[in-house]
Amino acid sequence: MDYRAVADLSPDERVAFFERDAGIESARSDAAEIVDRVRREGDVALRELAAEFDDVEVGNLDVTDLAERAHEDVDDAVLDAIGEAADNIRAFHERQVPDDWRETFGDRELGRRFRPIERVGVYAPGGTAAYPSSVLMGIIPAKIAGVNHVAVATPPAEPINPVTLAAAHEAGADAVYAAGGAQAVAALAYGTETVNAVDTIVGPGNKWVTAAKAEVRGDVEIDFLAGPSEVLVVCDETADPAFVASDLIAQAEHDPNSSVVAVTDDEATAEAICEAVDEQVAGRERSEIIESALDNDASGVLVARSMSEAVLFAEEYAAEHLSIQADDDEALLDRIDSAGSVFLGPYTPVAAGDYASGTNHVLPTNGGAKRFGGLSVDAFLRSTTVQRLDESSLDDLSETITTLADAEGLEAHAESVRRRFE
């Protein structure tokens, strides 16, 4: 792996870093066809698509009972890890629950109340790896919000990974379905003979899952359209190059299209990171995937002329995962507003947030952190404003209301106020 200077990046290289493509458009047509087919054919389509894409003959689409019994097939140490991670995720997300409130503003009584969405679907990826952690990240905040019915869809397999099923049971899933890809999103959005339709769908997935979420958005709510995973490490000469390299490699093993970047103001540190990456990759089980990700145009080790230039790069990059491994990490953090989740210091690897620290790992990619944050309890709540005016308070506002209503040409609005004082 070689390093480059931020200042020397060509326009095309800057586009690769700052306009990362999730590949959704290339999958939109296929996803739309799958969504339409599931909407028309229901369970039949789910079974046929499972045979076509997953090479699995699905019997029962509803595998909730398997999730209830999955702990029998999972090592005790893994069950303990699931339990501890779930406890930490619950504790962090419980802190996010907002309180209803009602206050007086002059002689007006105004307030806001929060109520949970009724039904939620959580997509849990399968494919080249199982993601029980994503099950916890989707179900737990929904349950804390008070969602009545939380369903999980995960790709069919023979067998479905028991750790994924055990995590669904631990997190409190009400239903678990053996369905993957765009077809799972369609089933959750519109329902089938077996799958109950939901109001909101959350969870990460490949480009076909994401494209399907784009198709159904509007009929149901979604969290956001996320692409391949990404990490940006901002570091100075105090950083341990081996630590930085391990964080880049950890994120690279997700997907050949993952984006992994380190930026530092110290050329010797950049060189040492590159050497550490080359040294560590060879020993990884998913080395082919990692090497593909490292070869991406949107991956690399960069040298900035100063930490200020590194900060500017980080703010424009708006990383899904931002790691700051530098002497004055808090001061650097204060200068960066756009990031999905931030990891401060040498002993806060991204893997901590991926699994067990308590924060949510369902996060915006492709610069989405400039516009919104990661999955939280908020995604599963709807708010309602409440107000009460008495005769006197309406009288105080009447001239303002009627003047504006008349100015808009909405005479009946004005009359609804005037009539109360005739």
C-alpha cells in the first residue's frame, strides 16, 4: 500500500473520495422487478427467489420457533457475549427516549408527545458473513421505543446461522422470517400470506436490498439508503501505525467495495501505516476481500500539510466511522461536525461500536452524515403537537390569525376565528 498527498489529488481522485457511489442505481431495475413480483405473488415469489438467489428450498418462511430454540445450538460464551452486548445497547438507547411535555407560552398551552410506530421490520444481512450484531442494533432501539411488533428478515440458509437467530430472540423479536435480499424488503413493505406488513424498515444490506428500500420508500418509512462500509482515521505522529492499520483492515473485510482511509500530517506515520497494512493483510481469513477494498479508488493513506487540512478533509468526507487517534483528539473532534459515529483514542477501535460498546452501528454512508445521523430510538417514534387556547388567548391572537388568513385568501380560516367572538 502506498500513500499520497492530499494536495496532489487529481479532480478524479477527489471525486472518488468525496462522491462515493453505493451502486444503488445499477440495481434499481432488478430490485423493482423483484419488489413487484413479491407484491403480486407473495409467498410463492419468496420461495422461488430463495431457490434462485440463495440456492435454498424454503419450507417454513416463518422461523420464529427456530429463534426461540437457537440458544441450544450456540456456544455459552457466544450467548454470554450476545447478552452483554444487548445490555450495553439497551442502556445507551434508553438514554435517547424523549419525554412528553406540555408548557405555557404566555396564556397558550403547547406541548409535544411521542408514540411508537406500530410495526417495524429489521433486515439482517447474510451472504458472505452473518450479522447477529445488526439484529441487536435494529430490534433493541425499536423495542425501547415501545414498538408493538418487530419482525426480522434474514436470508434463508441450511441452516440459518443460529447465532443470528439467538440474537433475534435475545433482542425480543416478535417474528423471524427466512427471506433475504430485495424480496425480503418487499415482503416486509407489502406483506405476504406469511409475512405481516410493517410501517418502517431498517437495517443494512447489499445494493439490491438498498435499491429495494428506495423502491418501497413512500409506502413505508425506511432508515436511509446506505452503501458499503467505510472508515476514516485522522491521526498524527502519536498514533500507533499498527492500530491504524488494523482498523483499516477490519473495515475492509466487510466488502470489496468498502472505503478505508487514513489521513495524517506526518509522512513517516503514513509510511508506517502502509507498511503495517501490508504486513497484517496476509494473515487475515478474508484477505481477498480486504485487498479488493484496499485497491478501491476511494481507499488510501493520505498525507495532509497540517492537521487543519486533515480536519477539512474529514469534514468533507463525512465518514460513516470516524476514528481520531491523535494527541489532542477532543480539540479535533470539536472541529468536525459530519460523521456517523466517532471513535476517540487508540483503544477505541471501530469494532467496539460494531458490537458491544452500546452505540448503534447502522450509520449513514456516502457523505450522508452531512444530512442525518445513525439509527436511534427516534426512528421508531412519531411526535404529535398538542395545544389548548382559552377564549382570552384566542382573542389575543385573533387579529394575527385573521390578517394572515385574509392575506392568503383563505376566508373560511379567518371566519372560524371571527365566529367565536360574534
